[in-house]
Amino acid sequence: MNEFNEYVREVFSAAGDIVIRSMMGGYLVYFNGKLMGDICANELFLKRTPTSDRLLADSELRYPYEGSKTLMHVFDKFEDTALVSELLAGMYDELPEPKKSKKK
């Protein structure tokens, strides 16, 4: 795992459990078990929810990789720990529960 991923984990972990998993050349970011966004090429992208749209209104919408949905490009909000906590808590409530894996 690279330095940027560790930085994201450190900042976000103040708000809850953060897991960053390698996937398809990038990384998936999970907060308390829910997929919140991606890290691609040392850039953070978060899913759009009412909370992220409100708190990150000045963030650019981008495609982190070919074939993806547009996500919010987050680049300068890390120092505001109150914002990060409010953002993650709000997004957590708005994102769907993880799908249960089917066991045979």
C-alpha cells in the first residue's frame, strides 16, 4: 500500500473503521463495511450522496477509470477533521448496506 492510501486511512480512521482494498489497478475504500469510493492514481474519489453533494459542492465530478460512474474528486478537504467526520457519517447513513455473499 502506498503513502497516499495510508494518509487517507489515517485521516478517515478518526471517524470509524477504514479498509482499503486493492482492486483492478486501483483501491476501494470502505468505511465501517460500506463502499465509500475509490483511490486511483493517488487521487481520492467518493460516491455521490446527498451529504457528499452538499459538503463537497465545489468538488469536480470525474471518472476515476474507464467505464466507471462519475465520482466526486476530493483533493483538499483532509485537514478539516470535523468536515471529514460529518461527511463520512452522513454518507454512511445514505449508502446501501453491503450485499450479502451467497454461500452454497
